[in-house]
Amino acid sequence: MSQAIQSKQYEKINAFLVFFIICGCQIGVGIHGFQRVIYKDAKQDAWLSVVLSFILAHIVVFVMFKTLEKFDNLDIYGIQREVFGKILGSFLNFVYVIYCTFAFFAVLKNYIEVVNTWVFPYVNPQFIAIAILLLIVYAVTAGFRVVIGISFFSFFFLLWIPPLLIYPLYFTNINYLLPIMEDIIGILKGAYSMSFTIVGFEILNIVYPYIKDKEKKSAEKYAHFGLLFTFFIYIIIMLITLMYFSGPQLERVIWATLTIFNLIEFPFVERIEIITICAWLLIILPNLCLYLWAAYRGVSSVYNLEIKRFTWIFISIIFIITFFIKTRTQINTMNNYFGKIAFIVVFIYPFILFIFASIKKRRKKGTGDTS
Amino acid sequence: MFNNKKDKKNEQSTNNQQELQEPTKHYTKSELKQTLDTRTKEEFVNLIKDKVSSPADFIVKNINDEITIIYIENLIEVQSLNDNIISTLQSISEPTPQLIKEKLSLAQVDISNKLDVIIYELIGGAALIHTKENADIVVAKISSYQSRSLSAPENESQVIGTQVGFNENLTTNISLIRRFIKSPNLCNENFEVGEDTVTSISLLYLKGTASEEQVNTIRQRIESLDVSGLIDSAILAELIDDSTKTVFPQMLLTERPDRFCDGLLSGKIGIMMNGSSMGIVTPIAFIEFFHSKEDQNLRWQIGTMLRLLRFSAIIASVFLTPIYVAALTYHYEIISHTLIVPLSESRAIVPFPPILEALFLELIIELLREAGSRLPTKVGQTVGIVGGIVIGTAAVDAGITSNILIIFVALSALASFTTPNYVMANIIRFLRFPIIILAGIWGFLGIMIAVCFLLIHLLRLSSLGAPYLSPLYPLRLKDLPNSLIRLPLSNISRQAVNTRKGDDESTNQENNEKVSE
């Protein structure tokens, strides 16, 4: 039973696009307010948690590629069925699809909540959800190339953010960062809390078979570059936040990044964060599209479903769920749960899969030799 | 939809001789497609007269008992008829078609016994020479061309560069192109399209440079056209587009032979049509609609500056008014305190919400433009003056709009005229309206939804199977020096990657599949 993806030649992508996919998928809604959560655990060493979690992410990407390289043209769904057999494999695939759906929903809901809080307090969140979901349908039904195209352009939409962050530097106090490395356990906890923000690179599991065969080797390099870029963005934002807010203040700010943007003032425009939040739509778009695509790959490995039909079913389900999660507390709880699940799926599970895959491959090789 | 033709002619000869034997268009096939028998003079004349609906300018001329000439008076060159045909025929004593063909001092003489061929040649401006008791008819092509003389292109004018534009005559246009490209590789394939118009279409490309696959696609699309009439190449371009659902054109219409030849040299395919002064260049990328030939004729620094200016103008043109509407309706807190005072002062007496105000003013500008382009040039100036007064001072004095909005609207109108391509300039102006409405509904979020939608839409489009947004996405580094910017010529690759053969990244196959559905 071969699950190899028969992706046609024109659907294959260049390896360097992996860089944009990683950036597009990692930078999403987490960046708006990840500082507070990590600060609670790691205090002024929160930036070390960011460093730590990114080191871990690099290791995970390395392991992911090792696993994927063992099975040439399989994505994670194919690998799971190969390694764990049909029943357990299908079950794990189902879990992965649920994870992708959860991720999709978390991104969407968090974004809508930010829009509702900062820009349009009186617009019904369901209407915003409909608009965004329809955009996603339009994008995803056009196929994989368009989805990757969106992550490509959305990256360039990100580039104007780092220069803006120079402005708050005037108001920072470097002493807030001291003392360094006070509480190792706290830093580790902070790294763990980072998982909601840092996830996204697990999309490699699904994208890998689509990379051009002869360029698959260099894809890993680009994945690491992508991680480095997001690391660069996160660490700058984290450092500026830590230096700008005093401790008790930061604990009370939900969206610290947006509050910092609030400071920036030009002769012709103020309250940059309103523009930023609206512009963020283009930045979460690749997030949503890629997770939907990932879920579709999982479902289509079991049922032969058209992408169009799947997309409509998927967004209908998402739309219905938006009715049940409404308040800030609920969203917070959801984010906490998602962080926990993401930590297991993204940071723990690849190692388990790698071990099982190695065993499976070795055993297969062994039986192949004897017979 | 383009696949309904069963047999695909791969080799379409450019030779007229072959074309005669294999006409591409068969009007009322069952009736006309027959071979002539031996007929007497009267029978033949009556037959032909009947088939061409006995026009008033139908002339039958008997040279002697054996030779008869039939032609349509308004279509032929009388000089040529007198000097080359009548005088020669009078000297022939034992006329056979073969002999007449040899004797006539004309370049285009054919012999045919197929009714459809001779009918179409007759109404195309040929004289038919019937000899006694012979089924074969001599077809002497002496059609007269009435065409406008070559003039400078009006819609795509430029300061530096060739000052010649296409005219409506296919022969003249092709000779213009051949003057630019003296290459034996320049292929010219002829098609005839339109049941009633039988319009000649020329498909031009450089063999070995243009992608064979794309040439086949376009050939197939032209051959499977089923229309009664074709008057302009703009209609042809729409008929053979990849997608008709979009507002964006996927083929470039140009009246400049230098632009056309530039396209051919970079591996694109050109289509010329008789009766139209616009050539079609395809495949074309979105960005190329904003290029002017003049960018390349100037120094590269200036060319780059002009292009960047143009692209920022386009962005400003599309988004200035929506930003005004969004900022004043929902996000007044983003307007800095220095700006809010003059803004609110000018808005104070305006009774409408910003969206109505903006739509109203944009509509006036559009009306002015439309009226100006439809009116004769002499009256056109009046429109400018009236418009200037109406939207310049009266609207503000009457308290209908604010001063600042007038600046924005005028600026965005001005910016939209920088687009060198008329078709695209219209679209840029049209795009503004839905975005203004979205901005009126959801402010900046509405604008962003429009931006995302546009981005996805442009990503979905393709021009003859080649991605519409290239060289940006898919990223083609080799084409980047000649895209948003223009680098020195030594950096610009001759062939656009869009048309590269065996380009496994292009969506050719995908598109072919779509076409065959």
C-alpha cells in the first residue's frame, strides 16, 4: 500500500520557498501577545526562553527532515500509516487533522478577537469570520501554488515591521533585563509556554513531498533560515517589550506588541497598531491556508474528496465552532490547551515518530535481506 | 471549450498557393464546396452572380468570344486590370487557363476549379477569368487596398523612440514587423476567422525562441473559434483569453510595432489581425502592462525611476480615496493631531458620510473623463473647463465635498493616467470603486480584505498558461532586472523566462487540462 503523493510536476515547488512557508506559517497571531505568557514563567529572562525554544525548534526540524528523508515521497500521513499500520496510522492521521483544524481555529479566533478589541468593538465576530473564511476558500480551491504564493507575498508584508520597532527603543530601559539567568526552571517553563507562538513549522511534514526532488536536500537549509528569520523577529520584539514595560505592567498587558505599536507616531499618522492589525490579515492568511491544506491532505489520504467540497465542509465546521467560543476567558483557555497539544504534537511527537520510523526501516531492511 | 475541433492542423503553410487549396473557412459548406463542371460562359456568370447575391458592382466583361472576366468593381485596382490583364488577354489567340496564367504579368495568379475558392477570391478582390468550355478558372488577384497612411501611435505616445504605429492593414503591419526583425526564423501563420467577415489573422513568433507548446495552444484556440464576425483584435484577445471571468486582460494590445517586436524577440507570440491597428502580444505578465517602451529607451537609472514612480502611482491611485474613507469613517484616531484640524474644518459643513462624498466625487471625475474621451476634440476642452470649475471650487463652496478629498481624488485620477496601457488604466480606475465601498463598510479591514482578494485573484490568473504575477511569483531572478525596475541592458536576459521552453514551473500543463475540460 503506497501512499506516495502523486503530485504532478507543476505542483512541485522550489526549495527556497520553504523559507517563506516557514515564515508565513510561524508568524501569526501569537506574536501579538506572547510576551505576557512567557514573562509569567520566566520573568526578565523571557528572551532566554525564546532562544531556548528556537534551539529546540531547530532540533525538531532536523529530526523531521531525518524522518521525512527516510520515506521519499510521503508526507506525515503516509509515514504514519506506513509505520504504525493501517488502523493506528489512520487514527494518528485523524488526530493530526484535528490538530490542524484546532490550529486553524485558534489563529482565526485570536485574530478576530484582536480585531474586535482594538478596531471594531461592535462588529459581529461572525461576520468577520465569514469574510476571512470566504477569502480562504477562494485561495485554497485554486491549489497549492496559490497557497504558497500567498505565503511568499505575505513575507514581504512583514518586512516593514522591524524598522518600526526602532521607535520604541527611545523609551526602553536596559536595566529591566537584569539580572540574567535568575531562574532556570522558569526559563524552561517559559520555553514551554512559547509553543503556542512558535508552532507552524510542522507544516514541513505536509509540504515536503511537494518540494522538487532534486532540491529536497537544500530544503532543510531553507527551513532553518526561515526559523532564524522568525527567531530574529520574535527576539527583537521580546527584548523591546521587556525593556519597555516594567514587570507588573507587562503582566497586565494582553497584547504587548500592539501596545508598543501604539507608541509609534509619525507627523501624518498615529496609532499605527490599527493599521498593523488590519494588515495582519495578509500575514495570518498563509497560516490559515496552509493549515487547511494540511487538514485536506490528511482527509484525502483516507477519503477521496475534492478540495472544493472539503474546503466548504471545513469552513462550515469552523464557522459553527466560532459560535461556541466567545469570551476572552474561553479564548485564553483554548490557547492554553492548544499550547499544550501543540507542544506534544510539534515538539515531542517528531522524536517518537523518528524512533519508530527508524525501527520500521531497519526491520524492513533486515527482512529484505533474509528473503 | 477550445477543443471541439477534431483535426488539428499542425502545419499551416504561409504560402498562398496552399491556402487556396485548403481554405480555412467554409461558408455554407454543402452549397459552396463543389467542383465546377465545364460550363458555358452564361452558365458560369449566372452561377457566380447568384452565389455572391448579385451585387450592383458585379461586372462581367467579355474580351472576346472565348474569354470572360468577372470582378467586383469596387474591390479591384482598375489600373492593374487594364494594363496587366485586359491587354494581355487580347493578344492570346488559343486561350487555356494554363497559358493565361503564364502570360499574365501578375505575381498572384492561380488556377482553381473549386467554387468556394473562387467565390472567396472574387469577394476578396480578384478577377476571375473564364475560358471557353473550361472548368478551371484563372484567379488573378488585383485587389486594391484602401488604408490610412502610417502615423504616430496616439494612445501609446512616447518622446524617445520610433514614431510609427500600426495601421489597419495587415500587409502593411506585417511589413513593418518584418522591417524590425529580418530573421528567417520569424514565422507567420495565417488563419481566417469569422463566418461573415473572413478576417485574416497572422500568428507571428520567432521559431526556436517562442515556446512551441504555447504556440500550439494559441493556434488551437484560434482554429477552434466559432464566431460570425470579428472586427477588432480586442475582441479576438477576449475570445482567446485564458479566463474571461476576470477584469484583468491576459493579453497585451499594442499599437506600437517596436513594442510588438520587442515581445517577439523575448519569445512571446504576436497576433495581428486585418482591420485592426492593435497587435496582440501574449503571454504577458501583470507587471508588463505598466511598462512603457520608453523606459528602455532612456538611461536605466531614469527608466527605473519612472517605473517606480508609476508603480507607486498605481498603488496611490487605487488606495488613496479608500484610505480617506476608512480613516474618516472609522479610524479618525490614526490621523495625527496636526492634520485633524484642517481635515475637520473642511469636513465640517459636508452633510454626507465620507463614503458618499468620495463616491460622488469619484463619479464626477469618471464622468468628466468619459465625456472628454467621447466628445470631439474641439468641444472636449469645454468639458475640462466646466469640470475644473465644478469640482474645483463650486463643489467645495456648496458644501458637498471637502477640500482635502478633492486633492485625493484628483491625485488618484492623475495617478491612474500614468499607466501606459489604456485597458489596464481603465481597470485601475474601476478597482477603486469596490474598495471604496469596502472601506466604507469595514474601514482598513475592508481595504485589507480587498488587497487579499486581489492578491489571490492575481495569483490564480495565468496568461497562456504562464503565471500572471511572474517574475515576482514564481520568482524568476533572471527576469527581475526588467520588472519593477529596469537595470542596464547587459543585465536583462533576452528571453523572458515566462516563455522558456520546458519550464517545469510554468502552469502550462495545468492550463491545458483546464482547457480540455
